[in-house]
Amino acid sequence: MKPDHELADTVKARTSDAELEAVVTSLQNSIREWATRHELWFDCGFQSYAKRIDGEPGTTPVATILYFDGDLGRALDGDFAGLDIEFVELLEQHGFWYERNDGASAHIYPQDESPLFQPLLDYANWQWVCGLVQQDIADVHEELYSHFAKRPDDLHRLTWREFEILLFRIFQSQGFTCELGPGSNDGGIDVRVLQRDPLGDILTLVQAKKYSPKNKIDMSAVAALHGVADVENAQKSIFVTTSNYLPSAHKFAGRTRIPMTLATSNDVRDWCQNASDGIIRDKSKLVAPSAVSNLLQTLSSKDPRIVHAHTGYSVIMNQFAVVLKETKHAALLMAIPARNISHDGYGQVGFEVPDIGLKCLERLTADHVFRAKRSVNHGQVSYWDGRNLFSAWNGEPAHFNLCD
């Protein structure tokens, strides 16, 4: 294996995923060897930020997350003389530093001046964008579009199915009624786009091919799409590829009875830019104040739209929110204040509940409305904003303890 400084130089020149992963693997191996030598490597491991946090990356990339349950955590806390200093020095030799995230994990970052900094940040953002390729995140995550508007070459990094879903989402963002094909046995059509029109609905059939730039589309492929469009009485068809077209394909498309568009990555880039421009960044503008007012007036203490999360490291705090809008994979939440109902006389330890009422309308601002990923496990719905995991409040007062 190359020494780390040689790997870093390689990464600076070329920033492929494999090269970045090689640097991170080298770092992980060194940490594991160090911890094993000191008999600390028990119930430990590494996870990526995308897998463990599943949230939007910050401005400093997390190269890897070290998780532990036992003596390794105590060593980092300085309980074993000198080992915490050794660990810091070990990371510095590789060009990294760390910060405790909670009682069971530490985030490891590249140093600011490291040639790995920007490549790792780009990689973290790429993993985040890939996690957004879902069928219904709509107006919640604009990065899905803005990333490919800026970096159309990254379309080649998608799987063929992710490419189909991205196109599906782009057409949906334009206000069309769309149907995503099953991905196999779809009759050669990946997306059906229906444009409602007073003079008659317009059906457009979309065929997607994620090919390498050298693998150009020939006449037979576009002829097949035209044949399906004719059978289904479609008014338009669009062939979309990450490669390009042979002259015979262009010639055929120019002579079809049903209008056919031949699109490439450049067109997808433009579509993504239009979709990104059309998304409202201030998420509080996505929900009308009247709708929020009606919601607040109908809430009860057992309403599943009131959600709660425990926050804080070494202290216990509470965060309450109201679900304003949700789809299968995403949601918009509005943070609401907590009301203290009992405490120790100093306000340090006690119980609190969400302070629900029309005054919460004041929270309908960009600072308090945030997006979260929605998931369902064993019938229980949860919302993850990258920092806190929210679930339905049980209606009982929530404990807080601000004593560190």
C-alpha cells in the first residue's frame, strides 16, 4: 500500500472515489492497529457519515466516524495516561483531527490545509445527493437538481435506475403528472408524462439510457421508442441518454410522424437548473399561514403530528416540532417552544411539554421550518434532520437535565 503522503498527492491530482476510499481505509487501519496494540479495540468500528448520520454534510467533511463502547472511549477522554495525546498525534500524522460527537462516537476530519479537504467534501455531498434520489422528495431538497446542474458529468456515476428516477423527478417538478416505470419489463418506456390541457391531454413517453460517452445511440433504439409511441397513441416522445447519437438516429428522429426529442446530459443539466431555480429555499414559504393556523387549532396532546426528540451530549434537552407536510420519504417540520411545568428551583432539572397554540405561528419562518427524512420502522414513523431523530410525542412531560 502506498504511504499516506503519496496517496494524498494522488488524490490531489485525481479525485476518484476509489482513491479517496483508499486514503480513508489507510487511516482506519492505522487507528485499528493502534487501538489493538493498546488492547482497546473491543466493540469498535467505522461508519461513513452518510450511513451513520444520514443527514446533509456540513462545511467540514467527515472522513469517517469511529464508534466505540468501552475502553476506547475512556482513552479518548483521558482516563488512560497519555493515550488521548497519542491518538491526536496519530491522526495528525495522517493529516486528520477528531471531535467527539457523542458518548459513543467521534467524527474524524481532514485538516483544513489538507489536499483531501475539498475532494472529501465533494464526495460527502455526492453521497448526500445519491440519498435524495427518491420518488417523492419534490420541493424539499433542491440539491438533487442543483448538483447535476453544476456537474452533469456526475450523471455517469448514477445507476441506471437512479438516472430514471432523476428524470421522473425533473418532470414532476415541472408540474406534470408522471408515472415511473417498474425498471424492468417496462415495454421500453421508463417514464410516462401527462400534461393536462383544455384541448386534450398530451402524453409524452420517455426512454432513458445511461451509457458511456463512447456508446452512442443508433437508429434502432430511437425507432423502437417511436414504435411504442405510435402504439400508445402518444403525442410526443423523448429519448434521453448520457452519451450521444449517431447521425442515423438524428435523421430518423427528424422524420417521425410523432415529434421526438433526442436529449443528452447537457439537456438534463439545463432541466436540473430550471428545476433548482423553481424550488423555494425558504421552506416556511411552502406552507400557507392559514393552513398552519388550522393545524395548530386542531392539535391535541396525543396528536402524532407533534413530534419530539432528545438532544444534547452530556445533558438532556428536548426539541419539539410540528409536522407541516410530509411525503413517503421527506417531511417539513416546524420547531415549537417548550413550556416548563416543573423544575428543581434553579431551572436546571425538570419536566416540560410543547407550548402549543396560535402563537406558534410566529415560528413559521426560515429559521424554524426545516426538512427531515421520513422513515417507517415496525409501523413507527420517525423524522431525521441530520442531528435529531424525531418521533411522535407520547403526550407525557419530557424530562430535561441541564447539569453537565
